[in-house]
Amino acid sequence: MNDVARIAGVSRGSVSNYINGQKTRPDTQIKIEKAIKALNYVPNATARALKTSRSNYVIFIIPTVNTPFFSELSYHVQLELKKFGYKMILCNSNSEPTEELEYIQMANTQKVAGIITMSYADVADLVSPNIALVSIEKKVSDNFPMVISDNYQGGKLAAQKLHDSGAKHLLFASKSPIKDISSVRQQGFVDYCTENNLTYDTFLSRDIPNFIDDFRDFILENKSDHAFKYDGVFSDSDEYANAFWHILLQYDINVPADVQIIGFDAARTYQRQPTFLSAIRQPIEKIASEAVTRLLLQLPHPEQHSQKNSVTVLPVTFQQGVTTKTDRH
Amino acid sequence: MNDVARIAGVSRGSVSNYINGQKTRPDTQIKIEKAIKALNYVPNATARALKTSRSNYVIFIIPTVNTPFFSELSYHVQLELKKFGYKMILCNSNSEPTEELEYIQMANTQKVAGIITMSYADVADLVSPNIALVSIEKKVSDNFPMVISDNYQGGKLAAQKLHDSGAKHLLFASKSPIKDISSVRQQGFVDYCTENNLTYDTFLSRDIPNFIDDFRDFILENKSDHAFKYDGVFSDSDEYANAFWHILLQYDINVPADVQIIGFDAARTYQRQPTFLSAIRQPIEKIASEAVTRLLLQLPHPEQHSQKNSVTVLPVTFQQGVTTKTDRH
């Protein structure tokens, strides 16, 4: 707090007032906010809780913790919040708007510190602009900051990796409907192909629980003996890419010698081992730390929209697994 | 509450007093507890919170949410708690005793409703017997109930499945040190082999982060061309079994035609699709619901040890994936 006061050129008392949500002169406020950003300073939860009426619980809303991506993200969000003295209340919404609404109402009535959400439902109208909130991957409204991976660049990178390692007959495989980040990932893939005169096909399964059956049918229609029509497959999720891979395995099609596969997320199924699937890696630790930082920066004055509306786009990387060729091959 | 009163043969007021932790005559109390158990009755969180000083937060301590087993379990624990109006505070302890102690202290000072723990650290001395607590898989002390899968039967079942589907050269593969539930699973496997005059070998990797390298070395030492010395592998975790499978794949050894593999947990990596690995399935939904029920039953009188010391052993099943033979083969 002393550093913030020094850099802002204001008194320590002004910084304290600001952090605890008390009225501050507009010019002082701007100076303090600049200093806070410059220092990447976040106030300690316990000190705040003593002076404000809000608890040090943060609600984290996700569709379900039961996927590698969400569980790895939850893990890092909890540890990141803990660094600053906050606890994470985990809420699985199952993408049900009624569930998400319920959690948001709970946030209001129980005076939690704030919300981090990967809500897939449209909840913009339900969220009071007075609450501190950060969304990941999908914008809630212009009132709140968002943290997102560079999905477009990820799609491009996948096409480039397949191209560089010799694939000539590319396939984009996913589940319909293609929307939101999926369509952005697809667009990156398509643009790379177009720019490099590569041909590609698209296969979308139906939107049914047993969508894997559609993958299987598609593979059977496009294989003869142990050969498959495509030698490079990109899917916009690890889940679909893994499913594709394991079906090819069952028909004795050689991965990666004959077909290379790249997924998206590269989330760790187990903490201690890398994924076997080659995939575009979302920077999960960085997403967690950015989301928490953006939330904590709002806490002094959650009602001030000017601090809120920002989009942080984080770069992705390629993670080599065993489903694409390396120099060894 | 009316049903409890009727079955117990006491007044509704006595039941209400009991549930809200007020003094009750010993004989009345025994009648009410019997009726509660008979009805599987659990009091509603909101009604309780109005009358007691404790919150409706329940702390769930796990080593890390970032494995399929723990994330699937967390998912079900949260939904189960929500049914009764409780919220789940998720705590990743990374198996650090200091972390677990911190969460337990937080439970005491912040007056949470209770704790569900899969603690791997020895925290018996740190937990006040006055708090409501249920452990999963590992006993905290004789003061608290535990819910656990039938690990011994799971080991037996794995050996039996490999035997029934024609495997003759069995291997138990795991990571050292073998202790706690791992040794129980191993013992079940060994006992089945002994009872049925089957020979088996045991391979344990070193206890290092790159334990997979040891698996790889072992496989290389025991293969010639595309043949592996063993045709049936059981591992006491999905993680090790998956690692084993994927290394065999990389050396073009045919699974399940030439080597069958069975893991343990059969946790779902993705909610919408079954696992590809054949494995002994822990009844995860049932573990969650039993743990929550056992916790809620303690809430009226968490200080009464007599209600606490119980062990619930849940049966396991075999889940067919693509790594063991079916009738199709």
C-alpha cells in the first residue's frame, strides 16, 4: 500500500480509503488506479474483510468440473485465489441458465467478494453491474472484463503443424452446432488452409449424446483396409480428437504414421503426466491468474464500469504428444 | 420431520430440538436417531442455518481436483450437497499436511457446517472431535465415519476378468510404494491368482515424477518384435494403466488382441463419453451421496462420537472398455 501511495503521489490514507470502497476524489482515484495497475498490486483478503461487509469467498461457475480442462482450470483458480486469502466456492451449472441464475443470486445475497464465470448461458441481464465479475472465454456483457485464449491463432497453428509435418489431406472434425469459440478455431484453420492452397474437408457429427457413433460411421465410410482418406485431422476439442484417435486405433489405422491428429486445450488428465494427444495448449495457469487479478482489481469499486470492460487475449502454444510426427519419425 | 416424530413415537418438538442441537433425553434421542436412519431423513440446510450459528458451507478437501476420479467425485459431491441447500468449498491440498491443517482450522473459525475429506496426510490429531466430518477412502480417526469402495473385491474382480477372457501370463503393474488402498487392491489380485493356480509377476516403477520412463524400460525389456511377455495387465489406477496402454501402442503391440489391460477407478474423463480403458469402476455417485448423507446425519450433534464411527464399504463393478476382449473378439 505504501508503494501504491508513493507511485500515485497521494497519501497512504487515500489509498486505504480507495481500497475499502470509500469515496475518493476522481483525480486521486485515477492516480491510484494507475499505480495499482503499474504495480500489479492486489489487496489482501483478510485486511479487506475486516473493513468491508463482504466475505472472502469467490464463486467460480463452470458447466462441469468433470472434464480435464475445467478441472485443471479449477485447480489453478483455487490456488491463485488462495494466494490472496480468498476461498473458492465451486459451482457446476451444467450450462443450465436457471442454475447459473441461482448462483448469481446467491452471490448477491450472501455478499461474496465476486464471481468468476465460464457461463455458457446468457446471463447478462441477471448480473447486477455492482458485483465484481470476470468471465472466461465468453463475454457476459460490456460491463465486465473477459479473459480468453487466442482461439483463432490456435486454429491456424494446428493447420500449420499438420502441414509442416507432411499431411496433405486435411480434415476438420467437430460436433455441430459450430459456434462461439469453436467457430473461431475453425476459422483460423480454414484461413491457414486457404492462404496456403491446402484442401480440407469438414465433418460435423450430429448434436446427440452418442456423437461418437457419428465419428465411427464417418471413419468407416472413409477407410479401406487399414487406410484412411485423411492424413491430418484437427478438432476444436481434446474430447473429439481423443474419440477420433481411439476409433482409428480400433480399426488398426496407424497414428501418427498414417494419420496425424491435433486437438485443442491440451488439458492435463493427470497432473504428473503430459497428455498423449498432440494439441493446441490453452495457457490454463495464465488464464487462472489473469482472471483472479482482474477480479481483485475490481474489488475496491465493483460498481465502476470504467475499470471493468476489458478483454485479455492470451497466446496459445502447440504441445507435442504421440499423435503427430516428430523428427524421430 | 413429522414422519420422524411419528416413527420415533415422540413429539415433533422433540425432533426439532434434536435437529437443532438442543439437549434431548437419551432415550428420546436414540428413538429419533433410529427413525432418522430408517427414513434416511436429512434436515434442510436453510431451516438449520436459521436456527444454528453455522453456515451452510461444506469444505471438501482433496489432494487435487485435476484427475478424472477427483473431478468426477467433486462434481457429484457438489450436486449432492446442493440438493440439501449446502455449498461446496473446494480445497486442493496437494496432499500437504500444512495445507490440510489450514483448511481444518478455517472450518473451525468460520463455523462451516462440516468437512468431507480425502485427506492423504495424517490429520487425526488436528481435527476437533466437535466438528462434523466424513472421510472418503482413508480413515481420519475412530471418531469419524468413512466411506470406501471394496478395493479388495476390485483386485479379485480384475484378475478374474483377465482369467475369464483367456489371459495366461498376468502382470500387476504399479508405482512404489504400494500402501493403503493400493496394497488392498494388489492383495485381491494376488489372492485370486493363488486360489486359481495362476502365475503372475509384479512390476513397480520407482517413486519419481517420470515414473512412466520406468514403465517404458520394463516394456522394452520384456518385448520382442511386436510381442509382449504378458497378455494380461492389471494396475491399481487408471493413470498407470493408461500409461502402460499408450506405451504398448507406441511399440505396435496389439491391445486387446495380444495384451489386455484393466485399470482401477473407471472415472470419466469426459461426462458424455465412457472411458476407453477397461477398469474396475468405483461407484462415484454412490460415494458422493453416502458421504453427504453421513455428514448431514452428524449435523444435529457433531460432538457425539457414538453417531460417528462407522465404515461404509461400497461394491465395485467391472466396466468394459476397449482394452479387454469381448465376445466380439
